[in-house]
Amino acid sequence: MPIGDWQFWVVSLAAVGGVLVLVKQFKPVRKHRKTQLTISARERDDA
């Protein structure tokens, strides 16, 4: 590996960036939302 070559580092960083973009695309997104659990319906009396 040509560790002293600057082109090696540019291409390596581009490859790592591409992998990060791909991982971000396929990672499931979890949205944490607060929901209001209220019951506002009236009880039915015609049983």
C-alpha cells in the first residue's frame, strides 16, 4: 500500500464516505414521537 501517496488518502476517504452514505441509506429510521393517549368517546348505553 502506498501510504505516503496523497492520492491513496484521497481515494480512501472518498471510499469511506461512500460507505457511510450507503449505510445511512439502508439504516432504518426510528422516529420518537410522543403520542397523546386520550379517550374522548362517550360510553354507549344501548347494550
